[in-house]
Amino acid sequence: MSEPIPLFPVHRIDPEVFAEEQHRLFADRRLHIGRSDVVHAVVWVEWINSLTLPAPACHQGWSGLGSGGEITPARRAVTCRKCSRFLGEPDDPAQTTLFPLP
Ligand SMILES: [Zn+2]
């Protein structure tokens, strides 16, 4: 008889070590969400015990803590329009809107 496949593998992480690793990975970097090519600016959001984790500045939704590779560090310049505005950068004229705005 074969063993059952665990549907929700248990990952035990030390929060302080994990947060420290995230800071090392994302310091002075931008980030990608999943397999997207869009590069977002990084902000640090409060997690637990006054620890912080990286997140997209534009508040683009994603799930997880980043421990499963949901977000990855990037060295490229920010390409997300919302993040660019957050950083106070002018809109990239090469990036067009999906539909005309009034
Ligand atoms: Zn963004």
C-alpha cells in the first residue's frame, strides 16, 4: 500500500530567519510576482513580531509569504505604472493604456 500524498506540506520556518533572508534577497532590488515580467517597486510591510516582508509598492495582489517563490527579486528598472507613480517617476510614454481614459 502506498503512502498518502500530503496535500498541504508542513513548512516550519523561523520568522526572524525568514524575514532576514527576505531583506537580504530584496534589499536594493525590485520584484516580480510569479512568472510575470512586470517589475514592481518594493515596499516593506509589517508581518509579525515587528518583522517586515517585501511586497509590491502598488499593492498588486498575490498570495503567500514569498517562501515558495511567489515573488522573486529583480535588478531591472520598475515597469509597473502604478509603482512608477508611487516612486514619483513620470509615466513611460511607450506603455499604452488598455483603453482611453477621459
Ligand atoms: Zn507595481
